[in-house]
Amino acid sequence: MGALRALISFYTIFHMNITEEDMIEMERKFHLTPLVGLVFGIIILVETTILLFFQREFMFGGALTTAVIVLLTVYAGSKFLHFDGLTDFGDGMIVSGEQSDHIRALKDTLVGAGGIGVALITVLCSVAFYTMYGNQALIILVFPAVEVMVKNAMVFAAALGDPGNGMAARQVELTNGASAVRGLIVSFIALCILFLISGVVINLMFGIGFVDILVTFLQMSVVGLAVSIAVGVLMARIANRTFGMVNGDILGATNEIARPVILFLVLLALDIIAVI
């Protein structure tokens, strides 16, 4: 519980009284990070349910409104911590020169064109892909689950990354392949918890059979978790090659970049499966 308290306090606006021992436990048990995604997922599940209700009953709101509110929730709810890592990652990637130049740009407190550009593209893609889901029951199932999956991507990035010398150095150093497997298991358990809630909500609101919801959930989970692993692995390789390490900024960037990629590929996969 100490590790979970520290993770929630560090990665969300919900501050808790944590000790140095809790922080050490967080570094040792970084595979529990998807549970932070579960916290955001529950909040988003409530939001999407309310927004869909208002849309159905009063024709108030729409897909774009939902996209903005959900994105605002994860940005503000994480204190823009991961977004800051995204801008730093963009600056570090776009600069020319040797590895030391990339690291200097990554750690620079000022935001340059690379950071603004990468952040802008990521935000636009996130909003666009949220909007593609429309106002259907699927958003109650997918949008909350995505927040668990992006945290799974962070665990895999940490597991395959070389540690640096910043705040996340111990997290990356202590997270290995076994941690990634444990993180994947934690992610699936968190997704099942969300499914138990969202399945009931969808059944009551839309009258969709529980078996049909379960099939969609399993399809979404397999595709989403696979994509999150791929994003985490890719981000770790890029960071190891470019910066010689995976630090807190890289983990934050992984979280933000994974979101639009998962949203797009999950929807694409579900549409393809439906056609087949």
C-alpha cells in the first residue's frame, strides 16, 4: 500500500501523507503504476456516463466536448506532469548534434519548437481519435481502459530503458522484464475491474447484452495491451539510442504518446473485426 500511496501522490493531484519508505517501495514496485490508470479510469467512466446521458436525453454536448473533457481530466489530474515530459522529449529529439546535445535539450527548462510541435500534434491526434468514437456506448468501455494501458506502456519503457541520473533513475533501474510481466498482469486486473462497472452501465443504458460487451472488452484489451507494449518498447529503444537513458521525461512522453496510438489502433481493430 505504501507504493500505491506514493504512486497516486506523485502522479496525480490527490496528495497523500507518504514517507521515504513509501517512495522506496514505489521505486521497487513500479509495476503497480497501472493502478494509477485505474483511478483515472474510474473518474473517466463516471464522466463519459454522465456526458452520454445528457447527450441522449437533452441533446447536450457531443463527441468533441467529451474528448476535451476527458483530455482535460487526465492532464489536470496528473498535474501536467506527463505533458511536461512530452515537451521535453520533443525538444530533445529535434535538436541536432551528439548525444550530449540531445540530453541538454531534454533537460532544458525552456520549451522550444520541438517540444511545442510534438505536444501540439499529440494533443490534436488525441482529440481527433477520441472524437472518432462518436457518442456510442463504446466510449464508456474504451476511454477509461486507455488510461490503464498508457501506464502499462510506461512500465515497459522503464523495464527496457537504461537508467539515467534523474528522479526516475531508481524506478528505471529496479524495473526489469519480470516487473513488466507483473505490470501486464496488474493492467489486466485493472481492466477487469473497469469492465465490471462499465459493463453494467452499458447494459442498463443501452440494453446491450453482457456477452457482447465481454467479447468487445476482450478484443479491446488484447489489442490495447499489445499496442501499449509496442509503444513502451519503441520509446525505450529510441530513448536509449538518442539519450543513452530513459528518465522521467521519457516515461511521461511514453504515457502521452501511447494514448492517441492506442485510441486509433483499438478503434481500427474493432472496426475490422466487426466487418470480418
